Amino acid sequence: MSPLSRPPEPWDSFFKELDEAVDTTVRLDCIGGFVVTLLFGLERPTGDIDVIELAPRAAAATIMELGIRGGPLHRKYRIYLDRVAVAAIPESYEDRLVEMFPGAFLHLHLMALDPYDLALSKLERNSQKDRDDVRFLARKVPFDLDILQERYSTELRWQLGVPKREDLTLQLWLDAIREDRGMNSN
């Protein structure tokens, strides 16, 4: 994971302005490319911060008004907050959150899903970018495939609209990771 104490620019200035706009502690649970790039070091462009939870809700309106796509901070920094309304996330993800830049901001706490939860959050969409992110995480961490499979089975599968499709997607991911590692797929 990234040893950075502060996010690089323009992220740092963006978050400083959000931090100054609130007078209470605010937790942003972040997923997506923002986490994969800033916390784990994948070099690829990203212009948004996918957020699945902002707490407390009273501060969420202020944060989103400033940071949303098309909002004042987006126009200024060319990055924005994206509130993800529909994302399948392992049910106990909050127990495993990691603060990305502890102490960097007075009020904001940018929390990231752990790498297994982050990978599983990409399962339903399964775009090429998602597959590339998962392959990167599998190499970087490196993944224990039993943990990935167990977390899927116990915390995520029951939430999915078409679990048999996602079973197949996960199996394809596992096979690709094993192939990448030079292992048999069984």
C-alpha cells in the first residue's frame, strides 16, 4: 500500500477544500480506480473518487454539493466525487476499512476497502478496466485466492441479482490469476 502521508495534487487541494467546508468528522468510504491508483500504486488515469458511503449524512450534502461532477471543485480541479448508489460490496467491508491518509485532514477521513473487497466490488460490472485492476491487485497484494473465494461465497454472492453469472466471472478471474502465476487452474 501507498506510504504517502498526503495525496498528490490535485487530490490534496481538492480534499483540503472539502475538509475546510465542514465542521464535523466526515468518513468517505472509497472504492474504484481512485483507491487502486492512490493506495496501491497502479499507474492509470482516474478523475473521480467513487464513494459508497458518506457519514454523517448531515455533512454529505455539503461535501457532495462542492465535490460532485460539474460542481465548483470539479470545475477548479477537474476531479470529482461520484456517489455510487448501486454497488455490490461484501457485507462486512466496514470492519476491514483502511484509512488512506491518516491525519492528513482535520475533518475528512478517506477510507478504502481492503484489496479483496475492492476487487469483489468490481465483479458485477467486470469491464476490461475492472479486470485489469483486479489483476494488478492480485499481483500487488498478492491475493490469497481462498480468501477471495470465501469472501465472495459468504459475504457477497447472496446480494447479487444473477449469482450464477458472477460465479462464472469469479471463476474466470481465479483462472486468469492462476495462469498469471503459472499455476494450474484446479
